Amino acid sequence: MVGAMLRDLRRGSGYRSVEAAADTAGCPASRQTIYQYERGALTPSLAQFLEIVEFYVLLAPGDGDDAKADGDLRAAGVAAVARALELSAYHVSAARDLMARMQPAVRGGR
């Protein structure tokens, strides 16, 4: 799932190939690393995922023929981050559940 989201953002950003994205100044990951993420062989940390999404959407959106309009690309970026936060790979929903279970009991009073 994470790899598919990154691949869709790369393509939506106008980069037809991983090489084109990785060769762009400021790309936060190497060509091989991006390949591994997109193929599902590796899962990026949440921080790495966010850096790559930021790169594609805000820092270096490409200008290829297939690039999405700025608003559409930004919406796709927001959707990808929101979806990633709910994936079991990043444990955010488990952290929310744990916090809810640890809440102290409410005491009666004023």
C-alpha cells in the first residue's frame, strides 16, 4: 500500500520514472531506495514517507505531461498522508487506542 501511494504521487507529480525523481536536486531518497519502497520490498519509516511526499508535492513537483494540477496533487498528498497514518505499518491507530485506554477515570465533583 505504501509503495503504491508513493508511486501514484511520483507519477502525479510528473516524474515518469524513479530515475527522474531521484536525479532531481533535493530528492530525499536514492533511486534504489525509492524502487524498493515502490515495489514493497522495504517500508519507509513514517519520517521518510513524509519527506518523500513533501518532495513530490511541495518541494519539487515535476512538469511532465502527466503531472496533476497543483490543487489535485496537493489533495493527493493529503490523502496519502491520511491513509498512511491509519496503516498498521506505522502503528498510529494502535497508539491512539493505547492512549484512549490509558486515560484516567473521570472523578465526580464540581
